[in-house]
Amino acid sequence: MELKDMLYEGKAKQVFLTENPNRVVVRYKDTATAFNNIKKATIVGKGKVTSAISALLYEYLAKAGIKTHFVELVDECDQLCRRVQVIPLEVVVRNTIAGSMAQRLGVEEGVEPQNVIYDLYYKRDDLDDPLMNDHHAVALELVSYEELKVIYGLAEQINTLLLELFRRAGIRLVDFKMEFGRTPEGEIILADELSPDTCRLWDIETGEKLDKDRFRRDLGRVREAYELILTRLQAVKN
Ligand code: UDP
């Protein structure tokens, strides 16, 4: 596939224009970053694993009727995607308390609350992606209340589907982050990436962390953990 100009370069991905104005190519890079870019590294081979996992999860969700920006893999690290206007919000779903929520509220990591938790973060590197609520997001004109209703509905459906798939793969889906985009027709669809870079995934039996916390917390064997996730998902995806 012939790529045109680079539209955008982020911490873990590049986005290229194509001959089709409604399609972009998203390239997954081997870079890992954490703590708003303070910690950086190259993990050789990571891009192709995160791309493969993301593609597998998007295909699984599409089969269940969830619309995503993903069209097809055009190369190991390159995904042809629908061009959308990305809403600058990170939508985090938490089934188990971990990470920033555990720290901020003084809860032990691993506690399973009675309810699923939905958080919004404002995508602004210069502000360190602050936590915000629905009213803040509407006041800043990032989304409307109607769009938030759609986003929360999709987040709930996606969580149910992913919990089930990961459970079959022997993996506990602790939490994950999503981003949504608007199509030219104004429809809201899932965009960005779903991979161990954006999810917390623990082995159901052993509790071993198989996600980006291996990088954040210097646990080692990052790519190997991601490869294990891919192998396990491939075994249960159908
Ligand atoms: N997350 C992400 N990108 C971010 C922040 C968080 O993909 O910029 C994911 C993270 O991997 C985890 C979930 O969102 O699966 C919740 O992250 P948390 O708020 O606990 O923040 P962190 O511990 O990453 O600071």
C-alpha cells in the first residue's frame, strides 16, 4: 500500500494519509513510554505484537457488532483504518482496582469493587492527562451529553465482550483504556489501540502481570508477556 504524508506521530504510533481520503494507515512502533514520556525505551518486536493483538481484538469486537476504525492489517505493524476525528478523551474501564486509582484513593491493588468503574481523562500531555468528569468534558466542548451516553454504552458492551474473551484465555482483564472517534457522518466508533500497552492483564491462575506494568515497574520480559497474550488469544478467538 502506498503511503502519503505522515499526519501525526505519537508516542507509540504513526498515522499516514493514503490515496483514499477516508482511510489512514496506523503504524505501531517499537517504542514504549510511561509516566508521560519520562520513561522511554525501544522494545524490538513490540510493534508487531501490539498490532496483531489490537487487530485480533478489533476483529472479535466487529464480529459482535461493535464498530471500530480498524479495516485490515496491511503489513505486520501497519493497519488500514477509517479516518476519524479522535475525541481527546481517554475512557478507562476498571473491573479491578489498580494503578492510578489504587494510588489516588488508597485502595490495595487487586480489590474487585461491586461496580464497574468508568473514568474520563483529558488527553493533554501538557497537563499530564488530568482526570475529568462528564460535565467538565461537555463544558470544554470535547463531547456532548448525548455522545457521552453512546460512549458509555459502547464501553459497557466492549467490556462485557472483552472480559469473556480474556477469561477464556485464562487472563483477568483488570482495566483498559479506549479512545473514540467521530466518522464524517458523526457516528462514534472505537478508535486507537487495544493491546497490553493499554490494558492491565493478569494471569488468572498466578496473578502474573502480562501488560505494560512490566515496563513501567521494570519487571522485564515485556515482549515475551505480550507474545503470550497473543498466543492465548489466538487459541480462543473463535
Ligand atoms: N492507560 C493507557 N494510557 C494512558 C493511561 C492509562 O493506556 O495514558 C491504561 C493503562 O494501561 C491501564 C488503564 O489505562 O490499563 C488505567 O490506567 P491508570 O489510570 O491506572 O494509570 P497508570 O497506572 O497507567 O498511570
